[in-house]
Amino acid sequence: MVVKISSKHQVTIPKDIADAFNLKKGDVLEVEKIGNRIIMIPKEVILEDKYPMEDLEAAEKVLSKGLPKEEIVFKSGEAMVAHFKKRIKK
């Protein structure tokens, strides 16, 4: 498959490839150079890498509202955002 590089060095991942890897807007890819190839690897963003721990603890306190902690697994970032938006409205 051939894609074109934009003036901002961006490429569009073809839909069938994005669908095969369940890639959504905002997902993160690691980019590596291996020999003469460019490799893109889907990555999970670890919140601790992106936000200070005190911010995460403050958010947890607000979102939990005294409820017992539970482990939640989300299928996508969009699902996680939707979950927390619902909790904030309560």
C-alpha cells in the first residue's frame, strides 16, 4: 500500500489497516527506524507517564466519591472517557 507524506510529515493510515488494529483518533503509535523501514507499533498510554501522580490521585478522589475502588478495563480511550463523564455527572 502506498501513502503520501503531507507537508507536516503526516501520513494517513489506510482504513482497512486502522480497522485491523482497532486504531482510533488520538491513539498513540511508537515509530521506529529498522534498517530502511519505518515501523509503527500501537501503544497504550500509561496515565502516570502523561500526568503527575498528584493530579491522578486528585481525579480519583473526585471521581470515586467515596465508592470502593474497582478495577476497570476499557476497550478504548473513548470508552474510558465516556465512563468517567458518567461518573462525574452523578
